[in-house]
Amino acid sequence: MFDTLKEDSSIAVEKDVLGGSNFGPLESGVYENMKITMAYSKIAKSGALGIVLHFVNPEDQKEFRTTLWATSGTAKGGKNYYETKTGDKRYLQGYETFAAISKLGADISPDQLNTEEKTVMLWSYDEKKDVPTQVDVIMPLLGKSVTLGISKQIVDKRINVNGPGETPNYQPTGETREENEVRKVFRSPDGCTTTEVSAGETEGAFIKNWADKNTGLTIDKSTKAPPGAAPSPTGSVAFGAATAPADAKPQAPIFGGA
């Protein structure tokens, strides 16, 4: 499954550039030593590979959950990168974030990760409750900790304007909601980024710059456009929103029978 996540030396690596919780969206800032309590993969209807991650904050034991879209859909080749108009290759943000979590948390590149099929309790849209569901759990990530740079942002609420059997097409409703996005990953406990680790650094310096610029900042990425209106450029960047919307209810994984 993770063969598509192999890295290519021709693609630019992550750089240090300043550029959902079950207790509501977190405020933007640096959250240290976030422990991974669940990690599993899923495939969207588009064919895109998603990585679902659950973290627990050791300070207050609150849980933070996010889904990272590590590849594009089948129509776009199922790749972990895209090409710019100038022909340059760039990793998808979801992949880059996942790769940083894997490398800084478990010291493993994403394409070397292994999974085991487990039964967890997940929300069923059909049954309207949590039901036992088979998923591929990414075992090497469980119990590992990383420090996360999390941003709170305002985004469009979207609805699917296509009919049954058609490829989902989520368009803005004109209403907005708040959500979190992992924008940067740091190694625990030294705060180094992948860039700093690659350079042989043992004490993170960029983490303070990121915190100074982003702590308490809410990013408005919404268009506030009515249904049927063309999505904004920022909306198109939110890859997962167009192919696999966030679950309506927080998922509560409980290991069941193997």
C-alpha cells in the first residue's frame, strides 16, 4: 500500500518556511510531545490514500485527530506529489506532513511502514453509530510522540452537488466552520524539523520562529460562496475536502477481535 510513498531525489524536500479535536478546534500553536494512539490508512472513493491519526496531549489528555491525504486520487495517478505549471515537482502537503511524522516520530520513511489488520469501532453513516470495522493499523507509529505545529482555520462548509453513483463534487454552501490543520512537525524532545535533522542539528531553532508567527493566529481560507459557485484556489488546495469529507462524528477506536 505504501509503495506509492517512495521519495524521489528530483522532488524538493521539506523546507523550514514560515508560511480536529473532540473538544473543538485547538488554538493555533505548538503542541509538544503529542502521543500517537491510533494510526490507520483508508482509501477514498477517488482512490486517494488517507492516513488517519489520533494524538493525545500529555498535558491535559485531550485528543486531537486528523486525516492526512498522502496521495492524489486515481484520476491524477495516485501520486504523493504534483507538478507545478513550470514543471517542478512538489510533494503534497498531506504526504509531507505524514512523512515528517513517520521520520521524526518513528525514524522510518513512509514507504517502509507496515500495517496489521485490526478491528476498531468507527462511525457508520448507514447505521448512524459506531460499528466494528476492519482497518489497516500502522503499527510502527503507535505510541510514538512528535511535537505538532497546529493552525486553526476557517473553511467553507461543503455539500456534494452530484447524484448517487456519481463522483462526489463538494461545493461551498456559503457557511463556514473552524477546523485544525497540522502545518509543521517537530521531533520530540529537541524540537528539530526534518530539515534540521538532515543538517545534523540536535537542537531545534525553527520551532521558536514558527511559534512566534503562528501562535493564536486563525487563518480564514473560506470563500463564503453559495452552492454551485466556483471554488477558490485555497479551497482546491484542501485536497481531502473534495474527495473525502471529514467524518460527521469523531471516531472512537477500540481494538476488538483480531
